[in-house]
Amino acid sequence: MEPQKSPVQDFAEATGLTVQSPISLRSPEATAVFSAYQPDVAVVVAYGLLLPPAILAAAALGCLNLHPSKLPRWRGAAPIQRTLMAGDSETAVSIMQMEAGLDSGPVCLAEIVPLTVDMTAGQLHDLAASRGADLMVRALGALERGSLICTPQRAEGVTYAAKIDKAEARIDWRKPAKFVHDHIRGLSPFPGSWFELGTGAQTERIKVLRSELAPGTGDPGRCLDGALTVACQDGAVRLLQLQRPGKKPMAAENVLRGLPVPPGSQLR
């Protein structure tokens, strides 16, 4: 329950660089500190808030933002999660010239990232971070050479990746199996999709971190076998990795040793 330094801050402090951590960039004091560096360019990654006009104008060559989506698709707060939850077959890592709008600035560089059917948000996050770091270095090099060309985004195909609400993390077994599978992997590892097992005081909320599509039909939420194959509206999913309250993530087969879920059990 205490603030944790990011890896960027740890590295910066280890190499003797000054780190500023303002709560907001909208105060005159924050603007003055930022402007005093007389930056050529600002690199913005996962900041989570819109930059005020004074900050955007302070860097002589502007602010470059790394955004993990195929812009203009999935502008906004949760592009990785929304990409997977929607079942997209590909995404991108994009370098964008920031402006006042929400992720609406011209795109300078982009690299397509194919998506596998079982990729989780955690896996896509790490892949986007690795490729995005390389892409940002290339963008900065091109900017220094005066060869970075940024193209306005298309007006068509704009979608918004709304912030994930914890209330939407509950699994709805009444949806088709592919929807349920995409929902699970799109919210793994955080905040984690979940279902409830048991009744009354014995009810337990269990997170699902990995799943796969499986054959089978039945009433939505009904366990079809002893290996946590669960019926959906159309088809079924097999749950592969679970996390019980207060426990570490475990393979489903290990969870079943301590929490039997016989065929016919109803998950809610």
C-alpha cells in the first residue's frame, strides 16, 4: 500500500539522473520545472493523462507518444485489453506526435503485431514494450536527421479503448465461447476475469488467467467434465490457470486437487 518506483525511475536514479514526479502537470510550478530543461523532444509512454497545452508546447520538436494499437483503432486508456477482448487478429505499436486530442495526433512510425488466438494482455504488453522501445529509438534518430514524417490519422475507423471497469471483469457464460475466451485473455493478468463457485458462505470468487477453446455443449456455466471444461452459449472453454483468493496463480489441475469441481457443477 505504498507508492512503488517504476523501472524507469530506478534506472534513472541509479545513473544519477534527476527524477521529477509531479502529481499533475497542470500547475504553473510543474510547467516551469519542465520548461526549464529546454527539451528538444519529450517521450511519453503510459502516462495516462492528457498533457496540457503548455507542456505540449515546451519541447521544441514536440512530444512523441508510444501507443500500443493500430491507430485510429483503440485510442484511449486500455488499448491492449480492448484489442484482445474484441478478438482482433492484429494490432500495432505506433509512434504518434501528440496534440491536444486523445491519441488523435499524426502517426510517425508503426509496426504491425500479429496476434495469436491465446495471447494474453500480459504477453502483448511485454511484446509491445520491447518493440515499442526499438521503434521509439528509430523515431528519435529520424527526428534528429530531419527525416521523420508524421501522417494524420484517418477519420474512418476510430474506436475508443475505455478504461477497464472492474465490474465488467465477471465472466458471462451466456456469451459465445470465443467471446468468453477473448474476455479472459484480454483481462489477464490484471484485473483478471472471474467467476463464483459455491453457495452462501461457501461462495468463492476465482480468477481465470488462461483458457482455451474446447469442444462441448451444455447449459451456460455448467462444467462438462472434471477438467474444468465449461459450457458457454455456443461451444465451451477449458480453464487452464486459476487464482483463488489470497493464493498464487496455479494450473487448473493443481487447483482441482484442493478444490474439487465435479462434472455438472454450476459456475456463476
